[in-house]
Amino acid sequence: MLTNNSNHILDKFQVSVSKDWAFSDSRSTNNLTHGYHRYPAKFIPQIVQKLIETYTVEGDKIVDVFAGCGTTLVESKIHGRRSEGVDINPVAQLITKAKINPINPRVLDTEIKKVLLAIKSFNPANDKMIEKHPRIDYWFESEAKQKIAFLYEIILDIEKEKVRDFLLCGLSNIFKNCSKWLQSSTKPQVDPDKKISEVFFSFEFQIKRMQKKNNEFYETLKASGLLRSSCSIKLADARKTKIRSNSANAIITSPPYVTSYEYADIHQLTGYWFDYISDITSFRKDFIGTFYSNNRDFETQVPIARDIVDKMMPISKKKAGEIANYFNDMYNVAKEMHRILLPGGVVCLVIGNTMVKDVEIKSAEGFAEILSQQGFEIEEVIKREIPTKLIPTIRDTKTGKFTTLDNKDKKFVYPEEFIIIGRKLV
Ligand SMILES: C[S@@+](CC[C@H](N)C(=O)[O-])C[C@H]1O[C@@H](n2cnc3c(N)ncnc32)[C@H](O)[C@@H]1O
């Protein structure tokens, strides 16, 4: 049963699309370090930029509890705000570390030249046994495997941590192209006919592209005196971070969707190579919104969520459980965000709704209700259209996951999302 508060929240979502937040004709979303590494459902930097400019002032502290590839942190740094992020995914942490830590261009150039020179000494005949997870053999041809192992060893020997992270991030981003993974898919799927890219060529190309961006980022920050502004990323669960209580002026974040992207699976190539994963089942378990959740508890304290769970129950008990689990996880995240924010602090949450088995999963409305239950005032709800080039628009009607055109169960979804602005009551 929906309550008066639920209806009040739902009313707030009856807004028309705001043209001010579309950014359809914006410049690239890959400026500075933003394009170092592909990452599903990442923010476009322009949204974060506008939120930072609207809701914070210089010197404020901004937190992102689902930091992903670090868009909020990079933009905070550029704008002279202190920032702290967490994500449960070690690949996200690696990418973010590389993106927020610009390297002196002279130092980077010297280190890159050393690595490129070392590549010339590669001799497959000299190679030793590579002891890696067996899944590496499933995804990589033996020559690619030898070359990646060779690069990985060289990079791990580099003393300067920032350079090491930069090169590991670059290496990670070529794994998809250099493996049998179906290029157009975020799902782990082998393409038997794939034209696989050569490792050393791809690596050099990737690193040189990143080097140019690093140099621009470094010079931009240097010119504005922001090179040393405080910015950090930690591996942690958004439901229980170690971020200090009452410390942030703003939280700018976008939570995972319910059962859409399996980040643990999507990033398995890097996970296996860099030894983040020994067993994929336990690696997946702390990711919120995962399809693999084993929840048997269909209860939720959020009336809007309960309504969705009730609608799903006769269609799929398993999905109903996943949805209840998702909202219960979000309940704990909202509690944590409330703890972290200063009284009067603001949470800016970018979130879209989705359809699973023809039931609309109103994640945005559900999250807004959770925020209001936790002591936030919903100050504004903004509806924005997402330019179709930025996100997949086709979903599988059975699973709700993003899919490809050749799937017979596909359905087009209209790319819209909400920005919820909630204020922690004083
Ligand atoms: C929509 S993405 C965020 C993308 C980010 N805004 C960006 O620009 O890259 C959601 C993120 O939530 C993370 N995540 C999932 N479960 C989590 C948890 N329990 N704690 C922290 N992060 C989690 C995923 O790893 C993913 O990076």
C-alpha cells in the first residue's frame, strides 16, 4: 500500500523533460582523463560539472559512494573541490586512481620510453610458464597471453605508483580488443570470428593517447594551482564506508541499476589478469543490483518498492527477490550517505528507471522515497533525456538487461533519467 508520503514523492516525478540538462550538443565526453578507460553507465562529465557549480563552492568536499571510473572525482579536482570516492570494484579503483593523479609530463615521457624500449626485447622463445587463472586461456590466444604477461611484469617493476597505475589502466583497457570477447557486447561472450588486435601495437596506441590527455590534465591543474588538491578513491562498500561522519558538503553519485550491468563479469579480464578475482562467485557477491543475488527476503520498508515487488511476484519470484534486495541495499546506502553528509548538505543522485518483464522498476521514485525516510528533503527532481549515442537503448524483455539488435526478446527503452536533489535536514 502506498502511503501519503509515497504519493507525495511520486507527484514530484511528474515533471517535464528539462532541456537544460540534455547536453546533446556538448563537446566531447572524453576530455582530459575522462576517456582513459571504457566503463558502462559512466556519467557524462557535463552533468557533474553543472551539479558541482550549482550545489557547491570552492573548497567544499564532494563524495561519490559509487565512484565507478571516477568522473565525479576528476571534475571535483578540476573545480577545486576536495573529494573522496569509494567503489566495490577494484577495476574502478584502478581506473580512478589513474584518472585523478596527473603525472609530470617529463617523468611520464621518460617512463613510457623505457617501457616501449623494453617491448623491443620481447622474445616468445624466452618466455616462462604463466601461472594465471584458467579463464585467461579461455579468453586469450597464446601469443596475446605471452605479450600481456611480459608487459604486466615490466609494469609491476616500475617504482613510481602513479606511473604504474597509469600503465595498468592503459593495459586493462586493451584487454577487450586483444581477447576473443565479442566487441559489441558488455556480456562475456566469445566471438569466434573476431579480428583480434595485436597487443603491443594496441598498448602503444592506448598509452600515447592517454599520455596526451595526462599532459593536458596536468597543465590545466597546474595553471589553476590545483595539482595537489585532495582527492582519493578507496575500495569499499557504499553501505559501509570509512568516510568521516558529517564531513561532506555534497554527494554526487549514480547507483547501479537493478540487474542491468554485471560489473563483476564485465571487468573479469582485468580481474583475472591483475589477480583481483580468484573465484568469480565470491567476487560478485557484494555488488549491488546483481542478477546473482540470492535474496529470499521479499520484505522491504519502502512502500514504492513494495508495490514493484508485489507486481513482480506473480511473474517471477526470483526477480521479485532481486528487486527487494536492491531496494534494501539502497536503503542502507541512503543511511550511509546521511551519516557522511553535513547537516544541510546535498545529495545529487542520477538514476534511471528500467523495465523488467514488463514491470516498470521505478528505481528513481523508490530511491527518493528512501531518502525522505532517512531524513532528506527532496528539493528538486530533474528529468533529462539521454542522447541515445551514450547508452544502449535495447533491453531484453525477459531479463531487463541491455542487449543487442539480434535478440528476439529485445525491446527499445526510452533513454531518460532523473536527477534527484535531496537535502539533509538540519
Ligand atoms: C552506474 S556505475 C557508476 C558510474 C560512475 N558515476 C562513473 O561516472 O563512472 C555504478 C557503480 O556502482 C558500483 N557498485 C556496485 N555495488 C557497489 C557497492 N556495494 N558499493 C560500492 N560500489 C558499488 C559498481 O562497481 C559501479 O562502478
